[in-house]
Amino acid sequence: MLALCPMRYMNLTDRQWATVLAAWWLLLTLPALGLTPLFDYDETIYAQTAVDMMRLGQWVVPTANGIDFFEKPPFTYYLMDIGFSLFGQNAFAARLPSALFTLMTAFLLFRFGERRGDARMGLMAAAIFLSMFEVGLLAHAAILDAVLNFFIVASLLYYWHWLEGDRRSDALLCAAMMGLAVAIKGPVGAVVPVLVIVLDRLLVADLWATIRRIPWLQALPLFFVCASPWYVMIVWQHGSEFLHEFIWVHNIGRALHPMQGHGGGWHYYLVVFAVSSLPWLFWLPWLLRHWDRRQAPLIRLTLIWITVVVVLFTFAQTKLPHYISCVYPALALALAAAWCAKRHDVPQYVRYATACLFAPIALALLFFPWLYAQLPAYIHHPRALAIVEQAITPSWSISIAGAILLLAAVALMVWRKHALWLFVVFGVLLQSALMLPLASFAGRVMQGPTMHAATLMRTLPQDVQWFTYQLNAPSLSFYAQRNYRMVLDEAGWQQWQQAQPPKVLIMREESLANRPTLKAAEVLLHEGGYIMFGVGVKVRE
């Protein structure tokens, strides 16, 4: 739409175009939030924690499946609970905070340009940001990063406003945004912006002068007021137990050791950045060649921002793709600033390289139903094989999405006018192709067995005791709306054996070999590598 309507021919202001962009993005995003079930583990553990807090009326100590969950502060859980109160306990409500804060981050970029007297640059930055692959992915994910990124971005943008205008209010807002980022996810909310600011000032040999300018007497108290209330309350209640779990295990521990199998080499985030910034990856050489003297300080800040985050998390031993997601607003801002300063045509190599990269992706989607049918012959892991051998076939909507994406790739190669806006539309098409039909199919395949087990549990009386063996799947408790007890060792197994019927046990099929003494139990569900046993349980027809 925007690609076909050059703004110089339309009688709309930049602010009105920003409203159109926001409405367009929301219309594409909101209906898709609930199409795919929440995925184990991250999405459902956060959603289940929010449900537990609301159900128990416990607003200080987060619990997941009835167990204290000190991993993250509860700010985002509160937002999810508001969604659950308004829309019910479902995927749409759990993901709504991520979608709204993604859009608010785009508004920050637009407002940044508008305040600097270049609303067109802000509008382009917002559009580029919303069209990046991982930005769209996080907007559809019930995790904390989209909310965290809003406050990290706000702190750095207010820092830049303070540098340019020397207004005390901007310095205080920068401190407040850092504090709120810490309140959302912990020390990383301050570590990232502080490192970016320090390195930026060191590169221009202005660090000590900047430090002397900061209104410390107001900024520090404001930071702590925004950051510390929940930490003070939970330390008061749990003391060393919380400090060990939150600080040592989930902050220092993640930096020193890979947790839950999430590791990677030195190149991990280079690959993540390349994939997640699509379709804008090949604009980077263009950006580095087209600096404008007026925009050079701002582009310097954004490149420092990207570098600091990528290097910082490369050194951390626990790695997940969304850990560096606060860099994409910086990339969008740099591209928009360079474009508005120079107004160059997009070089052919940018369009051709992007189209050539996406053509195979489009073809894979186009032939996905056929390719998926061939997968079992190449898979040997029993759990993966059980998943793909389910009687679930991909929809032809995936092929239709691939055909649309292929046409868009051709358009990138042949359409020279309004190329920046064409890239925006192409990015949103890519998000839609991968996160609507494909993600919906992946959700049915991967989450179908646990959702069916949860649905079955909801039909059983509340006095039925529910156990899992060597299985922590929060989607079970989220969708069943009741908690289960995890059996992890011999003592736990004895608890299951001694529990009086009626009782239910669910495990992965591969774990059955370790526990063959289940002959008295009736198989209630056997699907996708999961087995659900019942003793003394009557299932409604």
C-alpha cells in the first residue's frame, strides 16, 4: 500500500502517515496474535506465571505451576493479567503486551525524528523497524523482550535529546527509562544503555565533561525509584534465596555458563543479526557508504549501539536470538537517517541480492506440503520423528504465501521507484508468510499433543491428581487451568506410585523405557511422542 502511494503526491502530513502506518500494522498484527497456540517453554512459562499470580492474588512473588519463579520481575506479568481480565486466558491476551509495546517503540522512533525537525526520517525509521523479521516475531511472542526494548530504546533516545538540547528533563527521563528497564528484566536494562553511552562519549573524547553535566542528584534517585520497588519487596520476603536465584543463577550464571542447552559460538549473533534484520541486511553496505556529515553523530551512536549489544551477548555463554533484539530500532534509525540525508536511489545490488536471497525461501514455502511429506525419511531422533508422523498435514495456505513472497521478490528486482517503501511492504509480507500459515501449522504440530492432554484434563474432576514424569511443559497447566506435580527422581516416582486414585501421569514416549511398571494404568492419550496414563479415571465420552 505505502509502496504504491508516494507521499509527495498525497495530501497527508507525516503525522497522519504515521497514523496510517500504525493502523495498517495493527490490522495485520492483532488478528494473528491468537491464531497460534503458545509455545513451550518460554511463552507458556511467562503466561502461566501471570495466571498463577492472578489466581492466587499474589502480586509480589511470581509462581509458575505453584513453584516460586524468581527468574524475571513481574511487570510484564501484570500486563498479561490485564489482558487475561479483558479477553480471557488465551494466547491473544498473553501476546498483546508484546504487540502494543512493539508499536510504541515504532512511535518512539517517529517522535524522535519529529522532535528533531525531521518527521519524515522518524516515519521511515518506524516503518523500517516494523518490517524487520525479528521485530514481527517478537510482536507475536508472549515474552518480555518487546516490553524491555521499548524502555532501552527510550533511554537512549532521551540521552540523545539531552546531548542536543541540554534539557534537564531529558536527562531525567533517560534515567527513569533505564530504571523501568531494570524493573522489567533486571540489570541488563541499565547495562546496555550505560555501555552505549560511555563508549559514545569516549569516542568523541567527551566522557568526563558529560559526566559532570549529568544532574546526578535528581537522576540517581529517580532511577532507583523506578527500578527498585519490586526488588526491595521480594528481598524483604525471601532474602538470600531470591538473591541467589535471580542474581547468581539467572544473571551471572547465564553469562558464565550455557543454560538449558542455549549455547553458541562466536558467530552465533552475527547469524542471528543477519537473519533477524531481513529484508534490510543488504542495506548495510549502502549505509556505510552514504554517511552524511549532519547525520554522522546519530549514525555513530546507532552503530555503537548495535556493536555493544552484539559483542556483549557474544561473550555471554547463554545465547538466545531475542537477547540482541534491542538493536533493530538502532538499525532502522540509521537507515532512515542516511536515506533522508542523501535521498539516493537504492542500488541494484541491494534489490537483486535481497530478491535472490528470498527466492529460495519463497520456493520452499511454495512446495512446503510436498517437502514436509518427505521429512520422516530423513529424521532419526525419536521425539522429532513422533512429531512429524502425526496425522497433521500442512495447509495449502503456506504455498499461497510462498507464491506471494515469490512475486514480491520479482517486484524487488524490476520496480525501481519508491524502493524503500517496497522493502517495507516486502518485510511485512515476509513476516506474514512465516508467522501466519507456517507458524499456525507449527503450533498444531508441536503443541497439539500437550493441548489435547490439557483439554482432556479440563474434563476431569478437580480431585484427580495430575503428575508429569521428566516433563516440564507449562502449556499443560496454562491450557488445563490447573497445576501438575513434576516427577523428576526416584522419590517423586514413589509419590506417584503411592498417590491414591484417581490420578493421571503424562510423559514423553522416550521416557517410558525408564519406567515400565505402569501395567495397571490405562492409556488415555498417545499422540506426537506423548503418553498420558490414568488410574481410576473415567473419561467423558
